[in-house]
Amino acid sequence: MTITAFQFFGSLALVSVAYKFAHTVLPWLYVNIIGPKFLGPKLDISRVGGWAVITGATDGIGKAYANALAKRGFNLVLISRSLTKLEDVAKKIGEDHKVDIKIVDVDFTGGVDIYDKIKARIEGLDIGVLVNNVGVSYPYPEYFLECYQQDPKFLQNIISVNIHSVTHMCALILPVMVNRKKGVIINVSSTAAVIPNPLLSVYSGSKAFVDKFSVDLQTEYRSKGITVQCVQPGFVATNMSKIKRTDLMTPSPDTYVAAALNFLGYTTKTAAYLPHIFLQLTLNLMNDVICEPFTTNFVFNQLLNMRKRALRKQQKQ
């Protein structure tokens, strides 16, 4: 039977599509759905050490990590700005889970000397998990110059909290993990790091740093037994997001953290929560199928409307 040129190149195209599917789609399905959803955590976190250190531990995602890790038997070092909140959270978790808890009250907008205080409090601990959760966002979406003119120090604070805290905490705790040849570092980034985010440019830029830093840190220290996970949540019902009600796209912190812990060992960076994964996928497909300017303008208009509502509310007050 003679094969025509059309049949030959048609077959070649089918083979190419099949290869692309096997090479791209199947691993994506395994990493994002099949593994975490049906097989459970790939990494047994309970074997990495006796203590977990969590920044921004008194609210939202940080508090949810504290509860989840205490439930797994970890003793905790809780780090946050408010001593009163730290004492309240530590008391409640201690009563619920019967674990040892240390607290460190520091303001991450401060200078590098705050890390001396943290170092002194964690000295000698068998630290297996570090959760870099503390973060600062905008009060509402705003133009870059408006942010600077309203509060020049805000830009310094957002970099100090969102970037310096991650690098300094890793520098403090990685030596302990490397010496023991095991450990888990969880860096909380944001979906804002990987999608267009005009009007939140400094926040999204700082979270993009966390994303990139995490990937390269994992490459550097994988051979030392260290697992680095960067999670990229979308909207979660927290004080920072100013969202109180949960729904499919806006989970509670506990729901989000439970999903994120299931992803440990599968991939270095992930949105973790399935609806947030599909949100990222949708926006990326919009970039590829339509065009990037369309996606950027779509997000820009959404955030512009949020800005207008916030300013109206501010004027009424």
C-alpha cells in the first residue's frame, strides 16, 4: 500500500501530539491531581525532625500550618509581631495537641538584629520544618507611585517582610537541616507571582522572588536531603485578603494548608489547592490561546474595579 505525503505528515503530527501529551499532560496530571489527591503525601514529614518553625504564625495560613504540624506531633516555634496573639495561639495549640511551644515576638519590618533574637531562641533545637509564611500586601490595589507618595516606608516594609524574612530564616535554619541531612522548607508565595498583577506590582514582584528563590534553593540542596516547597495560594479567607466567607475559590486557611501538605515531595512550586491550580492553568491558557495583553488587561480591569470600590468605601468613612 502506497502512503501519500498527506498520510505521512498526518501520522507524524499525531505522533507529535501523542508525545506532547505523554511528555507534558500526563506528568501535570500526576503532580497536580493523581498523586496528591489519590496517593497522598509523597514525603513523610514526621521523620524530618522534632520542631517546626513558623513565621506569621498567629493568623491565617501561618496559624493553620501551626495547627496542622502540631497535630502531626511537631513541637513549635511560633514567630510573629504581637506577643499577646502569640501567647493566645500558643496556649490553645498546646492544650489541643500537647506539644512544646516557644514564641518569639519580632517585627519583620525591623532591621537584621531581629534575627539575632530568633537565632538565640532556636539554638540547639532539632528543627525539621521551616514555614516562611509572614507576608505583607497592599491595603487595596493601587498604582505604584500612589503607594510611594502615600507611604514611602511601605515599599521598604514589603520587601523586608516578603523577601528578607525568607532569605534570613533560611540562612538561620538551613545549616541545622544540612548537618542532619533532612528537612523541609515551605515558602508561602502567591498566585500573584505567576499571573499578571498590575496595581499590586511590588507585592507580586516580591512573591515572584520567593518563587524563583525556592526553585533554585531546591536545586542547590536537594542532594543534602532538603525538600523545598513553594506554595502559591490564590485568595484564601484570611485577615490579609480581607475575605471572611469561604467558597470553592476561597478556602479556609485549614483547607488550603491540608491541600498543600499533600503536595510535599511532588513538585517544588504549586498552587496546591485544586481550584487555584485550575485558575493558574486558565490564565496561562488565555495567554497562549488568545494573547498575553488580553490576559493582562483582563486582570488589570478586575483589580481596577477593586481599587475603585476600596476608594469609595474609604471616602464614606
